[in-house]
Amino acid sequence: MIHVRLHLKHRFFFGILALVAFLVVAVAPGEATGIGIQTTPEQLVPFEAEASVPPAAPTLCVQTIAKKNSKLHLKIQMPPETPWLSTDFPVVEGKVLLDIETPIPETGKWILKPMLPIRGDYSIPVTVCDGTSSIRTADIKLHVNENPSKYRYFAGLATLLIVIGLIGGWVIGGRQQIDPGQIVPRKVEMLLTAAVLVAICSMLALAVAAEINIHQNCGHDAGNEEVTARAAEDANYRLSVSGEGKTAVGNLSSFSVQAVDLRTMKPAAELPIHVDVLQLEEGFPVLSFTGIADVAGKVSWKQSFFDGAPHRIEAQIDQGRFPGLHSWKTVSVEAIHPSLSRRLTTFAYMIMFLLMGMLVGLLIKERTRLAGALEL
């Protein structure tokens, strides 16, 4: 009898271990498939355009099992569109930030530095391929927190609107005398008139700013019809950058770097090439990685831009401490303004805080009036 009980306990114990192992495999797909991503820093925040110091892109280190002639296919899918409070760049929500395939280094580690523009949960499907067949796959989730400064700005704006509504509710509240021929009391009329004037001035300012930005972008595009690019070569290699010269925010654009061995006049395969993508107006990096040229001597990728400004793609042969060939190409990125629904959602939030303050002001005024009446 004792032996039977011990046997049942062992079976129960091993059953628990099997269940835990199953949960670990289900919850951590990166570890279960031999693919993982380590981030530096661990706590990620999105790009902040108002930062006084130029922001630095986080480092993503992809770790997997390297085999000869194996390739890594990685895609960074940005967080989906949210119906609530918009992000800094609502146009790129749900879009693909980066799509790249590159041979895996012998160490099994591949490092890239993409600028993450918005908060939310990024989906990063990773596939390790051996020729045309897939060896292992993983869909890794990467959470990006909101910048703390955004919460402070939002709280400050909400507080200001509530205070304005509170003052308005206090003015409107209580008994108001309506003169002959008036629909509403004089104080209420003055308050509503001021609110309408402020709303009209705000809408005019937004409309004028949008038109100025559109004309500036059109003028910039007209003055840069000739896309500038420069190929480089020495006694050993020729390096050139190609791809789309004009694109728009949120559009997935294709680019490639071609390396040719001038000694044999053949593609320079297995050559490490470092790529940097820079935003030229503010001078901050958008993307950085080192890829290994394939059998065609190319490093190819697709990416979308989140900032409507000119960018430059720089490519350099990675020769360790010594600078290698340096080639570059500029890309004109057209700005896309937020949709009307996004602007109306933001306006609805502002009206909501204003009405909350006004309701509180009305209640305080009414209670003050009733308290005064009871004392009399």
C-alpha cells in the first residue's frame, strides 16, 4: 500500500514538471525555438522629438544557433493602431518598420540598432533559413514604454483644461439674471463667446501651420528632384547604394548596397558592410546594422520612415579599426499629416476635460449658494 502511494506521488510530481515545462515552452517562444533577442537598455522608450539631447537608438542583439550558409530573416512590426490616445506618429501605427534578410555570422549573434518611434508592443517574427527551407522560427514580442515626459505633458494639459472649465462653471453657476431680449445670462454669453473665439483661433493656427508645412515639403521636393548619391571605389572594391529616392512616411521602401570585387569583376560575397541611416535635419540615427553580402554581393533590406524629413543612407565596408570605402545616398521623405479622425479624437479628449471642470465648478457654486441660503 505504501509502495502504491509513493508511486502515485512520483507520477504526480513528474506530471507537475511536465506541465511546467509545457508552460515554459508556450510562454517563451524565443527560448523554445533557439532564437532570442536581448535589448540594451532593458527598459525601452520610444523616440522623443522634443528631446534636448539627440536620442540614441536601442541595441537589439539577436542570438541563435549558427550553421554554415544559414540566413536570418527578421521583421519588425510596429504596434497596431489604438482608438484611444494617439502616439507621436499615428501614421506609422501597424506598419512594418524593418524587413531584412542577412547571412548569420559564425558567432550566431547579429546586432542592429533601429529607432523605435512609438510606444506599444512590437512584434518581431524571426526565421532562420538553410537555403530555401526554414530551420526554426519565433515570434518575439518587444514592449516599449511611453516616455515619462509625455505623461507629464498630458497631465499638465488636462489640469489646465479642468481649471478653465472649473472657472467657467463657477461663473455660470448660481442664479443668473436674464435681461429682456436675452436668451442666456450676460456672463454666460460672454463666456461662450470667448470659448468660440479661442476655438476659432486654434483651428486657424492649426490650419495655417499645416498649409505651411505642406508648402515647405513641396518646395523641398521640387528643389531636390535630382537625388544625390555617391559610389566609392578603390583598388579592390566598388561600393554603391541603390533604392527609392523618394518615399512617404509609413511606406515600406526597398534599399540595397552592392559590393563588387574589382580584382575579379565579380560580386564581393561574404563581405561585411556597415549601414547607417540618418535623419539629416536633426542629425539622429534611424537605423544601424552590419550585414554580410550575399552571393550577389548585396545587402538588401526594406524599411519605413516615421519622420517627414530628408534622410541619408551611408554604407561602409567594415574593416575593423581601419575606415573602408564609404558610399551614400539621400532619400526624400514626404510628411503625412494625421487623419481627421485622429485630430477629432484629440479634440474630444480636450472637450471632455473641459466639461469635467465645468461640471465640478457648477456643483461647487450650487453648494456654496445653498450653504449661504441656509445661513440666512
